[in-house]
Amino acid sequence: MSAGNEARGGFRFWVGVALMALSFGIYLAYPTIPFLPISGRAKVAAAVGGGIVSWGIFFIGSFLAGREGYAYLTRRASAWRNRPVHRDRT
């Protein structure tokens, strides 16, 4: 087993990949910020804080997973984005 395969199957690798993927989930909350019952300043702070938290989680994940984890996540996202669309032609 090569060193790359050991890193890919390790606990750190998978935790890192999970954190990197989770970091993108924070952006899904952004459309809800304008509807929060808080002041305009607090909304801006929530948006900026969300971005900082998201990037922080991504950097921690990329540190744990390394280049292999980033490449793995990129390949998976590319495969998902380029998947064939099956339409029912009935």
C-alpha cells in the first residue's frame, strides 16, 4: 500500500474531506439572513461571520486531508456536476 492510499483511507483524511464539504453548506444559509428579525448591522455581521467560519472550516479540513483530500473532493464535485441527466420521454 502506498503512502497516498494510506492517507486516503485514514481518519484524518475523511474528517478533512467532511469539513471541506461542510464548509460549503454554510453558504446555503445566506439567503435566510435578510429575513432574520435583527438589525441591518447584525445581518451584515452574520454574513461576514458566516464567510469567516466557512473559510476557517475549509482551511482546517484542507490541512487535515491535504492535497489528496482537496483533489478527491474536486473530482467528486466534478463528477456530480457532469452526471448525465435522464429525462422521461413519455
